[in-house]
Amino acid sequence: MSAANLVWHKGTIERPSRAVANQHGSGVIWLTGLSGAGKSTIASRVEASLHASGCRTFVLDGDNLRHGLCSDLGFSTEDRRENVRRVGEVARLFVDAGLIVIVALISPFKSDRERVRQLFGANEFFEVYCDCALDVCEARDPKGLYKRARAGEIPNFTGLASPYEPPDHPELILKTASATLEQCSQEVVGLLHRYDVVPNISVLP
């Protein structure tokens, strides 16, 4: 059956009702940046802080999703774009369900991130650029991926053999080479507060 013959089924419970029940809004924090820039670490700290304050959250981590939802994808340009598309669609479902979704995904291409942004309404999608120089990320190399890429074991590795395109106008830039984890996490939570997604919340120490 063609998708043109399908009709969207509207649910009984809509997002405003979920926001009232949750006592906070919903949206997606999209953390983008090179491998080793701190995306997953920041996502975990932000989620822990929000959860401790009673917010309903979920982290969509790029590596974790490639174990299941995106396990059939490689790292060609086309597969990377499909990976981002799938994560964006899942994030939209969670946002509709009333959750604050924190995506930690390299998502190297501007056009793919912009396509995901178009899935969301105003003040629902927040692009956060984890700005960290390649040499710093490579020196950190928490998963040993840069070393393996340099040895030719990982083809098309972002930042080395495949480009990363920084966002032009992200909602937030985190200088993760110089700022502490607590500072970065507080900036993300503060962003959600400024857009009235959550009340004023302090991050966990």
C-alpha cells in the first residue's frame, strides 16, 4: 500500500493534556558535535538533573541506537542521513508523548539536522553544538575510535575521512574543551527554562 493512501490517526490524549499532567512541556535537545566532544556525558547529566526534579525524560544516544533501530545502517553519507532521519522521527514521537528528549548524535550534516528541525513546532527543537576542536577530541578519544580510524580500521570516520558541518545558528554553543560538565549541563537546563519547557532547575553536582 502506498503511503499516499494512509490517513494519520489522531490520538485521544493531546500534548497540552500531557503537559498539564507532567507539569512541564516537551521538546528535544539535539546535541551535535564530533566524537569525544562530550555529547553523551552532557546528555546523561542533564537527564539525571531533570529526572531528579520530576521531569519525564529519555536519552537517545547515537551508539545505543545503532545496536537496534539503526543496526542495519553503515557509515556512508546515505546511511548517516537515514540514521539522523530515524532518530528524528523517534524523537518526535517521544515529544508528542510529553517527554523531554535528549539526543546525543554526531549528525554531521547541516541539511539533515535542519530536516529534523522541520518535524517540530516553535520552541520544540533546540540544537546544541558541542564545540570542541578535533585535536582535543582526538586526545580524549574515550572509546579509542580515533586511534582505530587512524589505523584504517574505521572508514569514513567523522572529522578525519568524513566532514563535520558545524551549525550556523544553534540555540546554544557549549565550549566543551574549557567549560566544566556542570557548567555545560546548567546551560542546557537553562535553555529549557528560558523557553518555558521546564521550571528553574539546578543540575546535580
